[in-house]
Amino acid sequence: MFDSHIHSSISSDSTLEAADAIRAMKEKKIGGVFTEHYDFGYPEAGAFLFDPDTYFSKYDSLRSSRCFLGVELGLVPGYGEESADLVRSHPFDYVIGSIHVVENIDIYYPEFYAGRSKLETYGAYFEAMEACILEFSDFDALGHIDYIARYAPYSDPEVWSEPELHPNVDRVLRALIETGRVLELNTRRIKSSADFDAIRPIYARYVELGGHAVTIGSDAHSCERIGWKLQEAYAFISSLGLKAAVFQKRQLIRL
Ligand SMILES: [Zn+2]
Ligand SMILES: [Zn+2]
């Protein structure tokens, strides 16, 4: 099993040392992929950037058949070319594309939701996601499609509980499949089997539309969270007929 979403201290919001992360992977008998934050166009300029040359010179010796080096690109409209240049000019194994910012606000912040309905904010979120999938040609997996549900203040933050949003989700999944990318299953929000049930319809729809594989990642920023609910996630995707994918040298490997 592989945890394909880990943030070490290269990411500006993590203090996890890479050597400690690798020790945790070995203890848990899993492989892992470092996916450090790189957000072009973040509202607070430079907040989530790193020097890729430093990353590769420091981490190259950590590479093995059980440890790959990736990046989590923050997707903001207008930065498609710059991000393609970044990933093509460095030897990343794996690139996650993630929406963190919508309408120039990190959707982590309550201001994004203030005075707005769930349909309005989630609609804007999925529109930004669809536009970025079409603009950004160079990522491998769409990160945490349910990211907004981590922070939205509504009594029911789940995406699929709003039928009006199903066409938005469909357009995102179709765009992803048609452009040869895969969906990620991010386990950070998962506490119990009920949380798998809440996201199951999204992944079932992905299968209906022709999706075959997903990457699985914990989004860990600490040793304890590495491999979080990984075994359960593998069982969940296989119950839907999906295969677990890992990327090495930007090539999809199915486990
Ligand atoms: Zn993210
Ligand atoms: Zn992340």
C-alpha cells in the first residue's frame, strides 16, 4: 500500500522531518509520496512555495521503490503555463492538482462562506475546479475533491447531499477522465465508515463515467497521520471496482 499525499517540512505549513516520515512509513509497512505545497497565485504572495532545486538536492537520496517525490500544485486560473513549466523542468514522480483558493480567497477562511448559501459557494468551487482541470494540462490526480467540506460552516457540508450540485461534479469527473487524469481519495476527513458512505456516491459516479483508478493519500503533516485509514480506503475503492494507482516518474502504476 502507498500513501500518495504527505507534506514534510518543505511545505510551509508542515514541520514533519522527511527522515521521520520515512521511519513512520517503514513502521507502518507502507510506501509514500512526498507531495509538497506549491501554490501559484496564492492571495498571500509566496506563502506556499518552495525552491524545487533545494527539494530535489535534499531529497534525492531518499528516493527508493517505496518513496517517491511529488508536488501538490494549488490550482488558480491563469497559472496553467507557469505550473506546466515548473513540473516539466523538474523530475517529479507525481503531481496533484488541488483547489485551495476560489475567487482569490483560501476557502479555509470563514469569509468565503459569509452570507452565502451552500449552493452558491460550492457552485463557485466546482466551477473553478472544472476551469482549472481544463487549463492545467500537467497534473496527474485531482486532490481532495471534497476539500470544501472540511471547512464549510453548513450543517451538512457533504457535496453529494445537494442534487443541484451533481451536474457540477459530473462535469469535473468527465473533464478529468477525458484528459487522462485520475481522482484522489483523500483520507484526511475520514473518521468512521459513515464518512466513507458520505463520499461513496462521488466515487461510484466516477466509475459510471469511466474512471478506473484512484490515488489514495492521507494529506499527513505529522508521523501519526501517515497512512491514515489507508487500509480502509483500499477496501473502499476495491468495493467500487476501482484500482489503486501510484505514480512514479509521472507514469501510472497500479498496485
Ligand atoms: Zn490540499
Ligand atoms: Zn495536501
